[in-house]
Amino acid sequence: MTKSITESREMANVLPFLFQLLLLLLVVRTIAAMARSDTLHPHCQESCGNFSIPYPFGIGPGCYRDKSFNITCKENADGVMMPYSGGINSSIPVFNFSVSQSQATMFKYLSYVCYNASGYTDVQGSGLRLEGTPFAISATRNKFTAMGCKTIAYINGTNGSYGSGCISFCNKLDYSASGSCTGVGCCQTSLPQNLVDYNSEFYGRGTNDNTWEFNPCSYSFVADQDWFEFDVSYLKGDYFKLKFHQGVPLVLDWVAENVTCAQAKKNNTSYACRSSNSDCQNSHHGIGYTCKCSQGYEGNPYLEDGCQGTTSFILEPCNCYPVMTVMQLIPMLG
């Protein structure tokens, strides 16, 4: 009799906790069931290879905001499925789309010049022009980098409004240190805000220079500063250009449209912030605006009902006594 009463008291003590746990599980399942696709329509392709394609980007008619966000999914030269910005003939792979940060990453070819005793053996230039698009080169995420043992590289805007560069020297590879990009084998410089175009070039070494014997190539590129870490092996032979023949990652900022929030709100048809729980924000890197979910909401603000509320749950202690272990609880639930 005493044992039966004890078991009843233990069950009564544990029931409030079980009820709260069941309630939490039901709410979690409800939220999961309410989760929406990050694309505009159910028929839209949500990914390309290993990359998700969130709206306002999209693959196929009716799946992107406008032609600037049109994505084509096709194989690259290595046979890997990649998203490309623009039509079927596009050669600009763009990936790692972030709606919350209004950023995307693209692969950009290297600039390089390689030498032997007779002079140039291989040359490739690289530049980018984004005028008239909702994209800009992120000044906070990228840096201009040059590598080589006698390298003077510079970057300038195609309209002549901007110019910068850096110098990298080393007499022997032994003097260069992996992980360090301070002018010995590798140099870097920051980029200006609102940069939408650039060209990258070199001052030639000259045929009387013998650094080509241990460092035949000079390189320059604009790339994600968090991605790049200098390694001395990059200076040897043509290893670096072969390793990154598809390009290096460059981070782009993007806006929904090249107008201010005040201007955008005047046209409800083209206004990009479709969720009722979203806010418009003027861009910090040029003219344009982006959309964010309002405080307490998360999701995709560019879709109707794309921003869903977030809820915090706190389980109050039930002051259950005595404390029951899982093994003790299982027989009671059986």
C-alpha cells in the first residue's frame, strides 16, 4: 500500500514536466511544418549542385526578381555543376548566396605574368565591370593581393577614378614566411567603398632579372580576405595558377534595386520587401536598398510570409521530488 502511494506521488510530480515537454515538441513540429521554401514558387529549382539558390535569385523564368538575379545551372570546366550569373552563355560563376547579409561570392580569374630567360612566357589579365547592376565589390570582405619575388602590381578603376597597388619582393624563397602577407613574397591593400569596376596590371620585371629561376610568375587578384592565406609554395613554378585555374573567391554586395527605400516604397509593384514582417534598409555601400526581417522574425523578407516569428520557450521547474531517473520513468510510461 505504501509503495502504491509513493508511485502515485512520483507520477503526479512528473506529469507537469511531461506535459511541458510534450507541448514543446508539438510547437517545434508545428513550426517545422510551417517552414517555407526559400524560392518564389514550388516549381522553382532550389539548388544547383551543392549550392542553394534563395530568392531574389532564381533558376528559370518566374523564379528570379529580375534579369540581374537570373541564375543558370551548368557544368564548369571540371565537370562540376555550378550556378552562373546571367544567361546560358555566362562565364561568371556565383555561389554562396546570403539573403541576410545581402552578399554572394563569385569566382574571378587571376591576373598573372610568367617569365623565363627570354622574357614573358604566359600572361593573363583580369578585371571586372559591374556598372548598372545591383552588385558591388565588397570593401569589407575583399582585399587586393599580389604575390611574387619582384612584383609591382596595381589596381585601378576602368574610368580612372581609382588607383592603388602594392609591392612584393624576396631575394630567396627561404626569406618568405607562410601565413604572412606583409611585402615579402606577398602584399595586400584594402579596397575603396562603392567599387564596381577594376583592372589589375603589373610593372614588368625585365629580362635581366634572375628571380624567374625560383619564382617565374607574378600574381594579383581581388579575393575574400578570410579565404586567402599565403603559402610559400604558391611562389614555386606555376603551381598557384594551376591550383586556382577556375579563379579565386570574390565577395559581392548586392541590393534589391538601385534606389533608396523612400523611392522604392512609392511603387508597390516593384517594391522588393514582400513580407509584412520585413523592413527596408538603405545600403551602406552605395545607392540602393535591401530587405531584412523585422526584429523577432527570421526567414526571407523578399517573399510574402517569408519572415516567420521566432519564439523562446522556458521550462519552469516542476519541483518534482524525489528526482526520477529515465530508467525509473520508463516502467511508469509502459
